[in-house]
Amino acid sequence: MKIILEARDVRYRYPGSPEAIKGISFHIRPGEKIALVGPNGAGKSTLLQMFNGMIRPDSGIMLFDSQPIRYDRSSLRQLRKRVGYVLQNSDRQIIAPTVYQDVAFGPANLGYDDQAIRNAVALALRQVGLEGFERRPPHHLSGGEKKRVAIAGVLAMDPDVLVFDEPTSGLDPSGSEDLMELLDELNHDGKTIIISTHDVELAYPWADRAILLLNGRILEEDVPDVAFGNLDHVRMAHLSVPTLLELSQELGRRGFAQPERKPRSVLDMINIIESLLHRSGNNTRMGTISVCNVDEQETAPLSAWVKIRPGLSVGAMGTRAKQCAAREQLALEFTYGVIDKCILRALRGQDSLILTTGSMVSRVAVRVEAYCRESGNTISVISLNTTNHPSVKGLINEEVRQNDPSCQKP
């Protein structure tokens, strides 16, 4: 299988200090979501900086796309185009007086012409949900907005790999959820994502693989339920077992049979509990999940469509979807973990609507289909953007007209 990043017995020592990286080896495949997890001083940031040549190992080899990293100026320039690095402190990464100039810095350094720079900046700001921010001074932005500017500056160079040092540092819980959803969206678009964190509750449900670090060495490297399931290593790394995994382990210690696939979400845990109770839910009728691609929404009055459905819950996946909800003045019940939360509602016989963007629409159907295949339940996913409907606007307007008494003929 193709490998995009690899470390072979790398070591590094800061001048006058003990060895920070002590013979680490691992590999990362394209499209993976990797979490480097460990306490402060474990070597996470040092290792991350090796990925795009900011730090050169004292010994051992770092490889990108199966080729040893070279440290001459031209080679590093090409490497940093393909491996984008987002610092923990956005203020250290944002250097220009306006958002546009900052995001344009990378493409300009790569020799893009003026039109290519404008196109790259526009696309990057759209990806992070900062359209219209071009003339804003970065120092007037919130912490979360600054983080997105820093990400846009990296995205403008269209890298294959995105590296984040403590991506949620300094953000409140809502901002952290928004950022992790953005990382999911970028990964769904084909980016390999690597983060460092000491937050096991963040890393456990998000990562494809977790690498536990302590004192410059790898303690454990595996899928999250295995990596965090080794209690001795978790304690050695001064971490805690993720709550869902700890609950599953406790049920097992009490004699309740546990599935091989450990719970990674509340939905997974509900499935385990219901299987232990020998039932699959209380409702004979399953709720439905409607999906609207806001990139194809035109000017459809979604708020009116939602209004004629009392009890309908609305969730938004992606920055543009949340912006659409704000424009439509829709109250969002779900802004993170949206698909699983809508599945949980469907199991209670309640309907929901997911607002999302083109690249994420298929993800909803795939996740619901996978859940139904595993659980034996049947949940309908209804697209408001299929070819069966001439437009979302026409579909919604017609349904509102039929249900709104004020639109009925006397």
C-alpha cells in the first residue's frame, strides 16, 4: 500500500538538552487521519516539524512519497508546498496586514501569477468559511477566525498533507467542534491530516490511527480503541482512557459480552446497550433523514420548509452549511457529530434535516447505510437535490404552498 510519510529510526536533540526524539519509526498512508497523542514534552511538536523539513533529524531518515527528504532550499520549497504546517499559535503564522495578503503569501512565493493567486485565495477562504474577509485586518479577528486564516494560507498552496500542532488550543468547545469538523471536511476532500494533541476525548473518535508518545518514544501505535485500550501505556503517558472505551471495558468486566468493534460514538454505545437488552429500539416507525446540499440550494426558503415540520431537528455539516443556516435563521440542534445524532433521532421515530456541502453529501448516505447494515435497522435518507426534482427551490416552494393555509385558494 502507498505510503506518503515515513520515519525510519529518527533521532533529534536540541542543543544542550537531552534527546527529544529517540529512534522513532512509523509510516502514514494517503488519506489517513493520524493523532499524535501524549503529555507536554513527549516530542509531538518536534516530530511534526520533521514532516515538512522544519527540523532535520540528527540521524535516521524522513521520507515523503517514498523519497528521502532533502534539505536544500529548492527541495524544501517543494516539500512545503505538499506538506502544509499550521502552528499552535496562529499569531505566529499570520504576518500580513490583511487576510487576503496573508493567504496570498504562499502562492506568491511559489511564483503563481496574479490571476492564479486570486483564484487560490478565493478557493482557500471559501473552504474555511471566510469569504468576504479579504480586507479584514487579522488582528481584529477572533481566535477561531485567526486559526482559519492560518489554515487558508496553507490550503492556498493545495498541499497533500496538512499537519496541525494542537489545533484546538485556545478555542472554546464550540470553536473546537467547528475546527474538527473542518478537518473532517478537508480529509473527505482527499487531504491526509495529522494532528498533535493531549486530548484523548478529541483524538479517540476522530483518528484512524493513534500514536502514543512519551519521552521521545512511541508507546503504542494502532487504531484508537487498541491504542487507548492498553491501560498500562495510557497511564505511563499520563493520559486517561476515553469515556466510551472505559464504559465498554467496564461492561466487559461485569460479564456483558462486548463486540469486537469497540464504541467510537454515543450511537455505537447505544447499539451495544440495546443488544444487551435484546431489542433494537422502541419505535416501529423509523424517522427519516433529509439532506440538503447548500451549494445547490439557490434561494429556496428552507426556513419555511422547516416551519411546516414541527419537531424537525436541523444539523449543519461544514462551514458553508452553518452560514446558510444563519442566513435562513434556522436554529441548529446539531453542529458536530451530526450524522450519528440524526441516526439516534431516527431510532426514536423523529425526523431531521442535515445541511451540508457537495463533497459531504455522499458521506451522509454512506454512514447511514453502514449503520443500517450493522444494526439491521432501516433509515431512509431523502435528498433534496436529486435529479428527480427540478430544483430545491421549486420542491420546497410547492410543499410550502400546499401546507400553508395563507397560500390556499378560498
